Amino acid sequence: NSCEPARVRIEATPDEDIHVQLVWNTPGDPDQTDGNGTDVDLHYLNSAVGQWDQAPWDIFWRNTTGDWGIPGNTSDDPSLDIDDTDGAGPENVNHDNPQGDRNYSVGVYYYNDNGYGPIYATVRVYIQGTERFQIKEKYMEREDTFWDVAYITWPDAATSPQEGIVARDRIRSGFP
């Protein structure tokens, strides 16, 4: 009997109309898998009616879902399905059947560094299972920093790849 290392590659493709993913790297954290680390939060905003960090129109850790479409119909509501409070992510927001003629904004808030210092954040946006937008390794120096990443125009994002997602890519102190 011999033991040989085995490798398994798993590739997951999101099936939602809009899927937003946040991951981050914290160079000052020697073990980003140990349950202690930085807390960075993904935000997904209905730009037509909402404000950052305010329920019900901003989806994030304190407001993990919202009744945004047809009242009482959950099939058109966005949701945060992972909130990582101590490491490198991921955090994911999913949104099926988004309302047409709307802008949905994507943001990242550096909530707590827990003594580990700066991070490098990456955001990916998938439209109907295809990665259509990415900004890699955005430097966020300290907690209480907000990164206004991009906005998604629906249904343009589904029909016009070049026009449906627009980068904002702005860092500021605190929420706008």
C-alpha cells in the first residue's frame, strides 16, 4: 500500500441572477483560518430608495434579507447567506428576480481589525452564473473605512455586459 496525495478541485457556479462575493486577505494575521481575525462586511443596496447601513434597503449582517420586490414574495428578495466575522471570507449576497430599471450598489465596510491591521479586499459580481466584474486586492488601511465598489443596473447587466456593471472604486472614512 502506498499513500499518494490526492487533489480535488471543486468549482461552484452561482445560479442566482445576481451573486456578489467578498473575500479578503489580512497580511498581519498569521492564521486566517483560526477563528480570530478581521471583520469586513459586504453591503448590497437598493440605490433607488435606500441608504448605506440602513435596513431594509441595505443587505448586510444586521439586515440579512429584505422584502424588495412583490410584497410577501421571497423569490425576488436579496439575502446575505454568509457573514464571516473572523477571517478572510467569503461573504455572499444573492438576488434572484431583481426589479427592472434599478441600480443595486455594492459596498464593503471594514468593521473591525481586531488588531491585525490593513486588508486587501476582492469583490466579484456574477450575473446569471458568469463572473462579469472583479476588483482584486483593494487596500483598506483601517477599520471604519468604506469602499464604494460598483453599481449594477438591472436588467442591463443581464443583456449588456459592458454597460450593466459600473465601477465606482472609491474609498472613504465611514459610511457615505
